[in-house]
Amino acid sequence: MIQVEGQSNESIVLDGEWFEKLRGGQSKSRIPASSFVGVELTEIERRKKLFGGEKETLVQATFQFDGGPFVGFITGAEHREKVEQIVAGLEAARDS
């Protein structure tokens, strides 16, 4: 099982044959990993406070599934490696 914590109290989980998005610990999407089509990963930079000078880098992922929903997810750049592990697991499930 691979889990990544994100912004807005959300997380994504790849658990065996299932990909799931959670918000506040409650399931919002549960999709078979084998239906994975692709993902778009984008790094974005934003200010931590409206008028502050300090910035943070985030990773935005948009997952696409066959005949199913798009799943959007934003997390800190320090979690990019785990997001890439989930993508690799989804690709393996799709290709098997």
C-alpha cells in the first residue's frame, strides 16, 4: 500500500488493485487500478500567504481512468517521489 498526503485534508492510496482518493479519511473515489489511462504532473509555485514573500512548490496530479472520472490531487513537492511510485504502480496494473 502506498499513501500520499496532500492539500485540503486529502490523500491518495494505491492498495493492490484499487486506487482511492480520500478526503478527511472518507473515500471520495475508488477505482480499479487496471482502468488507469494516464496522468498529467505539473509543478506549481504559490505564495504561502497572500502578501507574504515566502513561496512553496506543489505537485499537481490529474489522473485519468478509462470510462471513469478524472481525479485531481495537489501535494507538496517533497512528496513527488511517492506520487511517481503510485503512477508506476498504476501503469503496472494497467499493463498486466
